Amino acid sequence: MKNEKAEEEVKEELDPSILFLNSPFGDKEMDPVSKLRTLSLYGEVSEEIVPEIIYSMLYLSETGKPRPVEDDEEPEEHEPFKLIVSTYGGSAAEMFSMYDVMRLIRDDCEIHTIGLGKVMSAGVLLLAAGTKGKRKIGKNCRVMLHSVVGSSHGSIDNLENEMDEIKWLQEQHVSCLIDETKMTKRYIKKLLNKKVNVYLTAEEAVEMGIADIII
């Protein structure tokens, strides 16, 4: 009875919103949820949540590596993991840090992204950064694109310097979207030049190459 109580206490401490891995209590105690190799980005793309997701992605990539096989065995594939995205956006710097790690991992380990509810601003690039052909989006999900938003104060020289940084972030964001989607630079610039939030349906997101499959 003591062991069962201890296991229950450990289970309660596990945070399922970040990472689902194999159960620490052995296959006999394993339930369907604990078998999932799934991460979720729910909420703001921020300095608080992104590091946890990055560490988890790196961990899943390492633990998903195929085991060494004998000469007469079929080689195993690198086990993929899923990333659920549902966000209003957030920090451009944290978006880029997460994006760069996804680029590092996905050559060896497939990342199956799933957009649900709302995929906006910084979340668009993260959804699109999944493995091509494995990017899903909810039928009722809303996608939103807009220009990089920044704010600053101080001397004119400092404001000019900050404007140059915002321009760099904008150009880099556009460049990454071009790499990950079917959109051209001219088309993205046309959307952003509207100077308003541009909302897309799931169907439009697939047409633009932000996602591949509607669920």
C-alpha cells in the first residue's frame, strides 16, 4: 500500500501540459496518455515557457534515436514527436530560439506540429516549422499574421537604433516564413503592408503552406 501511495504522489507532480513520456512505473502501469511523445505550446511564446519546450524537444529527439541493430535486423526509424501549438503569439526572440532548435532536430527526428484554436503571430512560424507533410491544423483554428511589433523610448539616436533592430526582426521573420511555406516575399509583404492583423482560415493556411492537413 505504501508503494502505491508513493506512485500516486509522483504521478500528481508530473505536469502533463509540457511533456508526456513513458511511464516511470513500468509498462504494466502505463496508460495511453503516458505513452504519448507530445509537447504543447499553449499560451504566450515567452521566456518562461519556451526554455522548457526546448529542453523537452532536445530530450525527445535523443530518446527517440533508433537502437543499434544486428546485421540480420531491419533498421529502426527515429521516433518522431508531436508539438501542439495554440497561442496568440509573444516574443520574437523566443520564437526564433525555438525555431532554430526545431531546424536542428527535424533533419533526424520528425516533428509533427498540430495547430489548434488559435495560431497567431509568433505561433505561425512554429506551426510551419514542423516536418513537411506532417503539419496538421484544426478545421476551426484561426491563423493570424501581422508585422513585428516593438516599442521603445529615449533619445532620437536610440529610437533610430531600435527601429533598425525591428526592421531586422521583420525581415528575418519574412525570410523564415518563405523557407517554411509556399508564400513568396512579395505576397507576405503585401499582407503585412495592410498594417492590420490578417486572419486566415485553416483552408487558407493549407493553401499558403503553413500547414498540410486539416483535422
